[in-house]
Amino acid sequence: MITRGLRHLVRAWRGGELKLLGFSLALAVAIVSGIAGFSDRLSRSMEQQSHHFLAADRVLKTPREVPEEWLTEAAARGLRTATIASFRSMIYAGEGMQLASIRAVSDSYPLIGEVGVSATLFGPPIMRATGPKRGEIWLDSRLFALLDIDIGGQASVGEADFTASQALISEPDQGGMNEMLAPRGIINFADLAATGVVQPGSLVRYRYLFAGSSEQLDAYEQWLSSRLDDGQRWQDVRDGQPAMAATLQRAEGYLLLAASLGVALAGAAIALAARRYGERNTDSVAIMKALGASRRQVLAHYGSQLCLLSTAAIVLGGLGGHGLQWVLFTTLGELISVDIPAPSWRPLAVGAVTALSCTAVFAMPPVWALSKVSPMRVLRRGHNEAGVALLVSALIGIGGIGLLMWWYSNDALLTGAVLIAALVTGVLSSALVLLLISAVRRVLIRGASGALRIALAAIYRRRVSNAFQVASFALSLMVLASLGVLRTSLLDDWRLQLPADAPNHFLINIQSAEIPALHSFFRQHQLKDAGLFPMVRGRLTHIDQEKISDIKGIDAQDGSINRELNLSWAEDLPEDNRLQSGSWWSDENTEFENVIPVSVEAELAASLQLTIGSELRFNIGGQLLNARVSSTRSLDWASMRPNFYFMFPPNSLENYAGSYITSFYLPTEQKRLLADLLRQFPTLTLIEVDTLIQQMEVIVTQVSTAIGLVLVLVVACALLVAVANVQASLDSRLHENAILRTLGASKKLIIRGLLMEFAAIGLLSGLLAAVGSNIALMGVQYWVLEMDVVWHGMVFVIAPLVGVLTMCILAALSCRQLVTQPPLVVLRQAL
């Protein structure tokens, strides 16, 4: 059975009947297995990278030292260990002193990852696999400036003296923003006792790092679990980075959902190719049945061919998917700083299931219909298209794609939304194309002649299939055009809306007495600041005399609410704020004369269900402040200027302890001024944000390049639909062109007609793609980037041009036999 099926498969392949079907299957497998493999290996590599954030595979956190036998047991089990003790202490250098966060690390720290140091302040990092040696201390660049010492100078911690040999730039387990804001230093754990800082009752946090195989770590965890008390925590990657696993899993689902668009298009090509395959074998089946073949034998004959074809597509598609993984990882090489794990079997299994599903859903219905062909087909040539069967086949195909999408993403709601959106978009696009085809034909057909008339007639005659072809190709071009514009001009547009000297550094904890000297420093070095803004820290506790935690519809644990907020005051509305409702206190307003008014950021006001007149209560350092909402404001968060959720009138918070905040622009070549700034103002806290835009551009560019590669394959699937559509109409086209040539039409006339027909399809696809991409980009500009909407006119030139050229090339490759085959041969075959 297999040998006979293979022999028939080779014969059908040579005849060209199965080439498109097999190529569509292989491309679907390549897309899905490539993206699944990319996501799987990226997820595993990011899990390895997340170990760098722990500097180990596992971490034991404890407020005190652990028994030595615990570490001895770990070593006996083959685990590598390291010890960290963290505490706050004063660092002295000459006459200077500064409170800093100190970490004492053992010689084996870090077990995973590297420490970044530099021989110059605020310089580029040099990665080290170990911490400082005995007698050395590595200090944050800010500490060198605050202590007024140079690299190689002397600094003291407690009773021990150290050589400040390196500027500390980064640590693998650096921690969150609170730890980043505090000046940091690292010493060797062997020097900890000599400092005399750690005494009984001292506030010290210990972290014991462990690295080894999963089996070793799991066995040690089981041994250790019964010995831990309430104050000790054993952490793995999931505990250390709780959002990372969910984020990676969600990203993999989104990538595979994007791939499902390619699978859907490839499935449509498979269905069209299988339908033509069935039509061309109808007479053969009728003869087989006339000679005594049963329906079961017919199904076995053609089913075995499809099974063998699917197997070959799985193998070839798997190889193509592996190549796609290599291209994607090469493209994203700069973003992935760890070794990529070896490929696993899972992506190939995903591709195999996809191939078998596409075969069953799209290719088997025509074969099933083929098995029901009557032997009378030999004598009666009439063709009756079963409309109900086509509808059932289409519904089965949609259901199969929906199940695949759900399996890819494991999110039924997201799958349903994407599937419905794609169907609605496709139906609306097809309906629009049908209207356009009819309108264009009515306008041009009267004055058209020659090749144009032939093209218009052909487009209108196949208007339903052409509408589907235009919609699928336009959807693919739209996504590709949107991504291309996002990578280039959209980022440029966003950058142009930021001033060239937009602030890139923030200063906080500025005291009133320091303001004149700080202004003088800025003027002396010709630095532009965004102005000084007063700031008081307070926590919102009640709304309209009701505790926030008791109000329904408000998440009291949300990070934007459950924290101390920055409260500020100003006489005039800041220049980058816009009043949404209510009135500012500088306007004539007597409604709130007996209570402190407050202006609230509009989005926070909506989330807190605040309206004009809502009463608020704040806890500011144990003191209570009552206020009433007088207005809501929209803020320009992208301005890089200090912004505040709550703003009060001048002098309304003068009885509360506070400080000032500002932001300023510093060119890269003037970075060394930061050391002078911190020496002159040692109590200020500096936050450097100048690299955020560069990082965003690199990530957007490289990630969008990788997604673009996937979308190119999606466009290839859309082209497969076009090829399948042409192949499905090839017999009728041959017959039509044979009649035209018999009536005197030249080859050149027919070729021009074909090129005009396909050019019109490409032009319509490009115009639809241009409109759709501009609408999508305007949504990204307005709702995501919150920037002024910019219309990208060049898309209306590039997308139609790409569509026309692509479809004309497709016409030249697919329709050569339409003008090369003799008309007499074609007409004889039709009889």
C-alpha cells in the first residue's frame, strides 16, 4: 500500500498537481515550528538569564548567619556556594563621610553572571567574574564624587581601611529601584570582621547563593526545608523574577498567534490546491469505480498520497523552521546575552500537528468528495458544484484554525478576539473589493478596449475569488507596512516631537538652602533645567471619608495607589499640563475657599472614581491633610519633566517636611560634570535616564526585525493563496485564452491583459494595505505613544508599488503556459 501510494505520489508530483499543496504544507510547518522553536529556546535562555538576576540558581535569604553544617551539606552534594552580607554603614575618606549600602561578598561571588566595574567614573563597564580582593572596596561612581576621592584612593568602613580600586557600575543581583538609588559599595567577605560594623543586634541581611544541577538543588531543598524557620526564605527563579515566566509565556502565545495568520493563509492555499487536485482526478476516480474500485479503496489510494505528502512536508518544514530559528536568533543576537540552548523536539511536534491538522481540515474534504464521484461521470460530463459542501468545508477550516490558535496561545478569549477580528476584516475587505471591482468595471468598461477590456472582464468574471485574494494579500502587506513604518519613520516622528535638549537626568532630595547654589552651578556650566518643583511625600488613605481598601471597584493594592505619592504645589498650571475639568486656583473661584483644593491627574482620577468635589485625606509623615478635588489634568509623561499626580496651591503644604526635584539635559561628552555636581551637592540623589531612549530604539528595531522576518513568511503564504487561486482558474483561463487566440488575439495582447489584471489586483491590495496601516499607526501614535498623529503618505506609494510588482512577477511565473500552449490542443482537451 505504501509503495503503491509513493509511486502514485511521485507521478502526481511530476504532473504538477501536488506541488502547490506540498509547498503550502511545508511552509505552514516551517512558520509554526520555527516560531515555536524560537519561543521555546528564547524562553529557556531567558530563564537562564534570569538566574543572573539572582547571581545563582537558588538563594537562601536569612536575617542571620546559618549553621556551617548547611554549607558543608551543600558542598557534599556537589553544589557551589557563595555568601553575601548586606548592611548600611558610613564610609569615610579624609574629611568626607557618606552613608552607603555595603555588601560583603565571598570569593566565589557571583556564581552566575558578572560584576561590571570601570577604571573611570561613570565609564563603560568591564565585566569581572569575581568580586573585590581582600583590602579592596569597589564604590559606586557617585560615592567617589561624594567622598571627593579618585580611583585608587583610600576609604574606611568601620575600623578597616580599604583601597577604592574600581568604580562599581553594575551587579547581577543589583535589586530594584530602591537599591539602585542608594550609593553602593562592595568589599570581600573576609574583611567583614575587621570592620567591626557587624555586632550582635546589627541590622544585617544575609544571602546564601547556590548553583548546581536541578536534581542536586531539589534534593538539597528537600533536606533544607525542615530546618528553615519563618524568617528564612528559599528562592528560585520564579520567586526572584515572578513576572518573567508569565511574560515569556504570553509573548510565545502572541508570536504563535501571529504565525496562525500564516497558517490560515497557507490553509486557504492548501484548500484551493486540494480542490483543484480533486477536480483534475474526478475522471480518474470515475474510471476506477467503473472498473470495480470501492469508495474505501479510493479513499485509501488518495489518503495515502496525502499522508506521504504530509510526512515529507513535516520533514522539509522542520528543516525550514530550524533555519528560521537560526535567522531569528542571529537577528536578535545583541539582545540575548546568554548562550542559546539546543533545539528540542517540541517545535517539530507542534509543526507536525499543524501539518496533520491542515491536511485533515483543508485537504481531506475534496478527497472525501472525490470518493463519492459516480461512475456515470465517465459518460456525463456535467459539473454540479455543491454549495452546501463548500460552506461546510469552509466552516470546518475556520474551526480547525481556531482550535490551532487556541492550542498555540492557550488563551480562549484572545483566540476568539483575534479570529473574529480576522474574519470581520477579511469579510469587510472582500465586500469592499467586490464593490470597487463592480464600480471600476462600470466606469471603465465602456471606453476600454484591447488588453484593458480583457483584464476588466477577467477581474469581474472571477470577482469573488479575486476579492478573497486581494483581502488576504492586503492584510499581509498592511501588517508588514505597519511594522516597517514603526521601525523607521514612527520612531523618527516620536523623536522629533521631543526637543533636542529634552531632560535626561533627574535630581531629587534638593533642599531649599541648596537652590541658589544649584542654579549657579547650572548657569556656570550652561545646563538647561526644567525648573525646580517642590515635593512632599504622602499616602492617600480616604476618599469621601471612606477607606480606600473598603471602596468597591478600586484595587487598593495597585502600585500607583498603595505607596507614598509625590505631592507638589504651584501657583500656575505647569506648561506641559492641560486642564481637563474644573478650574485652577489662580482663576476666580470661591467654591473651595474654606478647604484646600487639589488638582488630580485625569487617569488616576478616573481609576479612583474621583469627581469635582470629592474629598481626599492624606497621611504625610503621621500628619493628616484633608483636601477637595477642584480640577483634573492631563500630563505629558514623555516630556522628561517632573510630573505629579496631585498638585496643591502655593504655601498649602509649607508645614510639612519636603524637598525639591528637577530634571536637566546633559550631553554625553559632559558626563564628568556629574562628579563635580555630586561633590558640591553630596546630599542630592542623581538618576540617570539618558540611555532609556537608546535602549528602546535598539530593542524596537531588533525585535521588529525578527517579527518582520516572520511577516515576510506570512506574505509568502498570501502569495501562495494567489498562486493557488491562479492554479484553480488555470483550466478556465486556458480555455478562454485559446478562444481569444482562435479569434485573432495576439500573444502580446493576452500577456498585456494578464499583466493588467494582476497589476490591478496588486494595486487594490497595496491601497487597502496603505489605508489600513495608516489607521493602525494612528492608533499607536494616539493611544500608545500619546503623540501627535502623523499621516504617512509614502506608504500610499510604496505599498501599491510592491503589490503591483509582486503580482506582476507572480503572473509572469504562473501563467506562462496560458500563451505557450497551442489553442487547438486546449480546445480538443475541453471536448
